[in-house]
Amino acid sequence: MMTKPHFAFFDEGSKKEIRRTALKAVAIPGYQVPFASREMPIARGWGTGGLQLTLSLIGRSDVLKVIDQGADESVNAVSIKKLVQHTTGVSITEDTAAANIIQSRHRIPEKELREDQILILQVPNPEPLRKVEAREYLTKRMHAEDDYSGAWLLLFEQIMKYGRMSTGAEHPVYVNGRYVMTPSPIPRFDNPKMHQSKALILLGAGREKKIFAVPPYTDVKSMAFDDYPFAVESFEGKSCKLCGSTDVFLDEIIDPDTGERSYQCNDTSFCIEQLNKKEKEEVENSYV
Amino acid sequence: MSETPIVQVRHLQKQFGAGCPHCLDKESVYLEKNYCTSCGTVHAVRDVSFDLYPGEVLGIVGESGSGKSTMLQGLYFDGDMTAGEVYINQPGLAGHNVLTLSSQQKRYIRNNVYGMVYQNPVHGLKMNFSSIGNIAEKMIAAGNRHVGSMEKRGEELLKNVHIPLRRRKEEPQNFSGGMQQRVQIAKALSNNPPILFLDEVTTGLDLSVQASVLDLIKQIQRELQISMVVVSHDLAVIRMLADRSIVMLNGEIIENGLTDQILEDPQHEYTQQLVYSLL
Amino acid sequence: MGYVAVKGGTEAIEASLARLKYDRIKGEEIVEIKTVLATMRPLVDQVMSEASLYAPFLAALAIKQAGGSMEEAVFLLRAHRSTLPRHYYSETVDTEDMFVERRISASFKDIPGGQLLGSTNDYTHRLLDFNLVTEKKEDHQAWLRQFQEQMNEHDADKELQFFPKVVDYLREEGLFETYDLDDTPPKDITKESIQFPTGRSERLQALTRGQTGAVTSLGYASLRGYGQVHPTIGEVRMGDVPIHVKHPYEEESDPDDLFYIGDVKITEVESLVPVNVKKQNQKEELEFEIGYGISFGQNETKAIAMSILDQCLENSHGEFPTHDEEFVLLHIDSVESTGFISHLKLPHYVTFQSKLDSVRQVKKGGTTNDD
């Protein structure tokens, strides 16, 4: 009773349906399009939305990169890559520039993406209004009626309580001036990367059965009041202890022995690239 | 008083049930009050028409079940009406029966043209949000995106309704009934609406608290010249607030005129009872 | 060549998978699939029911592979279901055609056709049977032979028997509203995502796919007072029903030309729930409604709980979450709930760093207004 998996796991009918949903999502930027999310060989909440998009889009000549928390070697990223490669045989890369499909959880790569690349983000909670209203029936209506006062009120209350907006990752954004969208949760640091992105960004929520999109060159604006501007995480005065980069999202690392705090690029492949660039420069300089 | 009404209500109708040939006629023998014994339909609001003029306070008085609250819910789009027309004489709205507008347009009216104070503050406030946030909500809904200006306006309103400013960030669930009602009034006024609805706002409050809330409403009316519709079962409240009044019974208007006139010389038997009980 | 990434994640996963395999086989015992099928039928039934795939052999394989973990086995079978093309829907199954193994009614002592206790744990005393520690196949042979003989004597004069439905009997008395047959094709929530408000077909499908424990708990909550449905069981019946499909290319619908493709074992429950019904003249009358529960295999607790929740959701009631369709239907799926709970084990370094930054900024003191 041996069975051979179909190319990219799904039957072609399922892939078509997911692609149609993705096209609809592109046509209505930021709108959550429902789809009949399949059960996957990995668990709900572990990237099934992103994986379904990746599998429905991928072809034999594609080059795939998968990251989790900015790292290519994060265990779940490895697990997803293994599944895709096992069912498709496509080549896998860690080099952001070499990939044409990038599936990611919680980060947008530091390196600017190009028009010929697709970024696929895994989304646990696609509904930016869920904290305002628990019922899907009502949140759907609020989106339809462009009624986002509840979301604004949450931010207003944070300012009243804490003197500033206290969102972490998942700071909501207006897409194309119409739909409010959760940015999947990426850190606030990455929100501006969505604005006028050259690459198509697709977001997939498998458990909640929604696909949404930010098409290339679309306005994405983080929600903020006129007098309380949106602010990204601050890494002021800090730099990566490995490659020295400053304008990047940093991981905070605490030395268990000394208790000392140091910082490192969260995007590991970006860090390695910087290191290699440096090394090359040093080598070249030494020959001068 | 200006000649053009700010709100015109025409032939408002609300029935629960399908109705039948027996209860189409208001004088039908099948009707027990506003209940049809043949088909079981309740005619909550029957052919109600009236005008509201700029700056006036219109009282609507009647016993519970008279249809006054159902009618107010209809005006504020909290409940659908079976039939009828409502016109608001405001820029962009004149000439449209607002009952037939889209829910987005109705929301615009609720946020910009109307203010509403419910009998139960739970319906008008988010009890676990700050008081200032509650007031800001309406301004946010009307498009304000400046925290400083909303905070300032909120504080001004809270001061006007006599809520100590140090409690502005507290949640209404910690407040007494009278204070909650005052926060609701502040919220209703946040966007300077030309029209304010008050539904049994003092019912259930202590007598002394009632008096202070009524004072507040009078003061607001004097200072802001807002047109108000005040619904109450209590003729004393109506006497204190309303210039002109409508008496409703079984879903119908049975009497209307200047409040003083109604009090001095009630025409309808029911109104007479109501007035004598007040004395 | 310069710097390259450390393959830490890949190596860790390989090691973890090896350890998992080691744990499964280190005892040097092999549980045969046929053993699971022959001795653990309730487990197989439950896996099929929650996975919504009727395939006893595959369910037993999933149980074996999962080392007996319920959520894992359901997950495996669901993921497998995803890979199967679904070309046909069967014809409507009439459960009156069930080859009944067990059928009881809590409403009437004498139901047409009689009560049939069948095989049930209900009247066992739950005492650990230490004889099972040493039982041998040979010990059973004599007992089995005797049981067979008794059965043959009993059944020799009987034909294959079908039982009328208890509910039909009550319907004749006019205790229920009678509805016209409705041939609207049911919605399939595995082909189209569930949308609210739902129709009954979507609700029943979500409920029958639900995790047994979750469905049972919520049904129980309604009984205890966090809901308004407290039913009397009209009928629980369990047995095999035949499944037929139409010829895919022929339009005709002669029932004799249908293809019989096999039997499935199901448990079906029809509960009687008294409800207030508004009649045309707005007068209220007390009538019965039927709460419907169905489950693959023998899973009576789940099917009964489902029949409670079916009626809860038919009559929404603001006060109780058991009457709230989004609350019930979106939280009872095994694969969804276990997946999302377990995803908390994934690293959340980035989102945590982001929240940390936010908390630090708040502690530092807020930004100021520009006016």
C-alpha cells in the first residue's frame, strides 16, 4: 500500500482554487478572501496558510527560501522546506536575492525585494478587528462598511493609558487606503517595508481559512493618529556584534554567564552576506 | 422659532407580525389596544407624523407600550420601521427619506447629525473603556484623527457634565448611575450634533440625581440650542424640559401641542388622567 | 568561501525524528494493524469520526503510527484525506435502512420493533479485569463456539430486520412540525470555508467532525444550565447503512440502477427537545423539535452531545455560548484547536522583542503631543 505524493502535495484542483483565491486577494488589496483551507501534513498554526500558498504557486524551476523569526535554520522553517522539497524537488536557497518565492513567519527580509519575487507570510490571526469584536459575522460587516472606529479606539485607549501606542508586532495597517489589515504579525520595524513593495506580498491564514494580499506598488500605511506618529522598534545606538549592521531588526542576546546584553542581526542570511562582503573587502584591500 | 423643521416624520409605522385585513383599520373591533386578536400582530407605532423645529425640545410622553421608545429607536436606526418617512433638513440630506439610506449613510448620520442618550447606559457606553475614550469614540467615528484635540474636547465635555477631570481615564463601570448618564450625555454631544434624542434618561435614578441630570440637559439646551426629542413616561420630566409635546397611546399620537396648553387643558381622556395624576 | 549558516535546525530535527522512532520501537514489540482493528474498534471509530474519513484500515494505521495518540492519529488521517480527490457525493442515506446492531429509546418503554440493547459498555461494572493480563487466544475458542451456536438458534427463524424510526411514530401523532422534503444540496465546509450565519447542513457537518471531548463538554455545559437544551433521547441507533452512488454520466435516477459501494457503521441520535413555537396567530404552543446527532462508528456520547448542540444552535440565545454558532463551531475541531495550542511552542522571539520594545518605551515615558 505504497503511495507516491503528488507534485506539491495537493491535487491540481485544490491548487487552482487556492490560486484563484490569491488572485481575488490581489484584486482587492487587504481584503481577507475566505477559502476552503486544506488540512496539511503540518499542524494548524504552524504555517499551513503560507504553505498552501507556496505549494499552489510553486513550479519545478522555482527557487524557494523559507525563514522563521528571520532565520533559515529555525526548526519550523527547516521542516517546511523539507516538506516542499520532498514533494516538489525544487531548489532551496538561503540567499534572499536568489529566491523567487520566500515564505516567512514574523519577518520581512532586510534586503529589499524585487518585482520578480513573491513574499508569502504565515498568518495566525488574520482579523485586525478581533479584539474589537469576537464574532466573524460582525467583523466581516465592519470591513464591508469601512467601520474601523473600534480599531482606532483601541489605539486611543493605549495612548490614554500608557502615553503612547503600545502595540508590539501586528500593528494594523491600511492597505490602499481602504481595508485595515493585520501585517501577519511582523514587527513594526517591517511595516514600512510593505509600503510600495516591489514584490507581491501574499498572506495566508490556514486555520482561519483566509488569504489576503498586498499587490506590488500598493500604499500600506500603519495606523497612527496625526499627533502620535507610528514608531518602529528602536535599536538606537545598537549594532550587530557580528557584522556591525545598524539599520536592521536586532535580536537581543543575554550571556547566561555574565548577564551581558549583546545584539545580533535577526535576519541571519543578511548577516552572513554582510560578513562575506566585509571579508571580501578586507581581502581586496590587503592586495592593494 | 424657525419656520422650517429640522426633522420631519411622516406616517411612521412599526408592526410586529404580518397584519391581516381585520387590523388594517384603526377602528377595527379585532384590535385590543394595539394588538390584533385575529392575527396576533402588535401595531407598536401607527401612522405617527410630527415635525421637530431647530432649537426646540419636543416631549413625547406615554405609558410603557405606547410605542414611544420603539419610534425613537426607529429614528436613531436602532430598529427597522415597517413603513414611513423621515427627512432631516441638513446639508446633503435634505429631500432624502433617511430610513431608506444605506447602513453606511445611516452611520454617518448617527455620528454627525444625531446624539443619543439611552435609558440604560450599557447601550450607549463601552463600560470597560475609559470615559474619555467613550467620548472620543464618536469623534473617531466622525473622522477625527488627532488625539490632542479629542482629549481637549472630551475634557471640556466632562467638565460641562460635572465629571471631575481626574476621573476621565476611569471606566464608566466604576461610576454611579447618574455619572454614567452624564458620560453618555457628554458622548452624545461630542460632535456638536444638531439633534439629540433622550430616551427615559432619568428613569431609574434617585430623585436628587434626576434633578441634576435634568438641570444639565436644560443648561445644554440653553447654551447650545440643540433640537431635542425627549421621551419619557414621566409628565414631570416633560413639563420641565419640553416646549411642545406629543402624547402617545397604543402606538398612536392622541394629542399634541404646547406643553403648557396640554397641561392646562388636556383634551383626550387619557391625557386628562395623566395630568390629574401629576397634580 | 567565507561565512556560511550553521545547519543547527536541520541537525536538530534529524536528531529529534530519530529519537521519536527510537521511542516507538525500542520496546521491540509490534502492534499489528489487524490487532488494532480487531480489538480497539472504539478508538478506530473515534479517529474516523473526528477525521471525517471512513477508512478503518487507514485509521488503524494512523493509530499505530501515532503510537496511540488520539490527536496525532486524527491529524494523520485528516492530512491524508486532503490528498484524496473527491469526485462524487453519495445518494442520501436513509437510516431506516440501517442494519441495526443496537437501538434504544429513553422516551418510550415500548417502541415499535422493541429496544435492542446490543453491545454496550453501559452495564459493565468498571472493575479492572485482571484476567485479561494473562488471557490467551485458546481460552476464547470454546466461548466463541458456544456464543455462535446460541446466536444461530436465535436467528434461524428470523429474517433480516429493519426497525422503524421512533420519531416517525411520534410524527404521526402530530407532535412535531412536519416539513416538506428539502433537496437543496448540503454545503460542504471542507470545500468552501464556513460562513456565518450558517445553514443547518454546515452546522451538522462541523459538529460531526468535532473532537469527541469538545463536543461532549459543550453539550454537557448546556445540560448543566449554560444552555437551554435538555433533551430526552427519542432514539439512539447504531449499525451499518449502505452507501449508494449514481452513475456519474447518466442523468436518470432509477433507484435500482444506483451503485452500491459499501457500508459504513454509524451512530444516529434523535433527541426530543420541547420548544415554544409561535403559531400563525402569534400564540405560543409547546412542541417538540428534533436534535440530530450522527457519528461514524459507535460513538454514542458524541452523537448525543451533538444532538443537544444541534438544537442549541437552531435556537440562538444571547446569554449562552453553547447557543452561539461561532463559539461552538469554530472551537471544536481537533486539528484546529490542537494545532493552534501547540503552535505556542514555536519561537516567538521577534514578536516578543517587539512587545518588549513597546513596554520599554512606555516605561521611558510617552511621546508628547505636537500641540
